[in-house]
Amino acid sequence: MIRSFIAPAAGALFSSIALAAVPVPDGPLVSTDWLAQNLGQDNVRVIEVSVNPGVYERSHIPGAVNFSWHTDLNDKVRRDIVSQENFEKLLSDAGVSDDKITVLYGDTNNWFAAWGAWVFDIYGVKNVKLLDGGRVKWEAENRPQDNRVPEHGKTAYKVTTLHADLRARLQDTVAAAEGKSETKLLDIRSPDEYAGKIFAPSGIQELSIRAGHIPGAVNVPWGQAVNKDGTFKSADELRKLYAAVGIDGSKPVITYCRIGERSSHSWFALSKILGYKVKNYDGSWTEYGNAVGVPIDNPAGTIWAAK
């Protein structure tokens, strides 16, 4: 059952929590316990990145600002991530600054929140954490929720460091597929997508006209990196999981899926938790599976629109 705050209760809770704040943990994650103890802290900003319409408006973690994956973190016209100018405005309006802790979370297994973490990393934002287990774990634990849009004091956020090398392009993946680079390719889709039996997950519109995977890619579905409650497995478990398919941090990695959101989740595990050198390919199979003249491995032999 979801609990919603009314204003007096929220103010009382925030005051008591402000006195009971605990130190920020090392690493890229914070637990639901930590966030619950730090709600209302002036040095903490919480941002929800969900993809399902109306989720944030229905209820959200108290004090959380809403970033729409479709319209805030992606360009509205170009097939691209949000521009630097618009990103700076987005963070300024949300009251984000590098001397504050920014906690990202969202629905759908934190896929889109992990995308947010990837974009934040590209633009060099400091002190960014992902809420381990995301919205699902917060709700399952009957943590406080609210339906009010918070008002935070605006900042004047400016990007000072750009990490464009965290993003893989089509030419990077083709080079890896053709053996012209030492980069490892990690396909984190389901085994049936990887094998070419299906074009997209059940209930999802297909966006490519070819099935299969990029030649040379190994397959570790994103879900193998998490526990039953949606939290990430330990670093040791993750290290063993990826080492089993030849990914051990000795060579750079490109993660991909269908549109780049599930692969952001695996990018987070490999890059932020294990510290490997990883690029996320947000073009993913939607771009690669539609590109002309690129090599494709299609074990199932499924043909688009075949009778």
C-alpha cells in the first residue's frame, strides 16, 4: 500500500530527517534506507526518470523532480541525446549543482534512470547516484510518496567537462564487428532477440527490419545483473558473470540493446560498479538492424515480413 504525505506530515518528517542525515556512501549507488534517511536534505536532489506516462504525477518520492526520458533527456527533433544547452537549463531549473548529491531513480527496472546516469556522466555531472532497486523497491517497502511538484531554488549549472567517449556510434560497432578494433560487444537483450527469433520483446513494436545480433557480440541479458528485488548483484558476482563470456575489463566494451535503455543499465554495472572502460551504443539494434551494408549474425534466420 502506498502512503502519501500531506503538507504538515511532510514538513515534520523532513525536519526530523534533517537531524538524522547519514554520510553519503562510497560508490555509485544509494540504498532505499539511505535515501529515506536523507529526504529533505538541502544537499540532496532526487530526480525521477520514468518512461510510463502518469507514473510521476500519480505519486513519487517526496521532493523528487521529474525528468521525462522522451522530452527532457532526448532531443525532441534530432535522433540524439539532449543538447548541452538544454541539459544545463534542465539541471539549473531542478536546483542541481556539483556540490549536491543527485539521486536518480525510475520505473521499469531503473532502465531509464540508468540512461539518465549515462547522460549525466557524458556531461560530467559530479556526485550522481542511482537508487538501488529504483521505484519498484521503494514502493515494495511502503516508503513515503507524494504527488506534489517540489519547488527548489534554481542554480546556474554549467557543463565544464564533456565525456563524449562514453557514447558508441555505428562506425564503432561496425569496426568491432569486422575485427578492426579490440572492443568487446555486449548484447544485453533476451536470448530470443539475440538469436534472431524475435525482433523486439513481447508487446513492443518492432523497429528494425533485420533480426539477429552484431557479429562477435556475446549475450548477457540485463536481468542477470540484478537480484530478485531489482538491486544490483555484488561486484564479485558481476565480475564473475561477465568474465564467463570473456568480458573482464582488459579490453574496452560496447553495450547495446534495442534503443539503448536496457544497455544503459548494463553500462552502469560494468562502468560504474566494476570500473571497466565501457561505451553505451544508444543507436543499438534499432539503428544497426536498419543500417545498409553492415554485417549481421542471424542464427534463427528470421526474415522481416516473411509469409
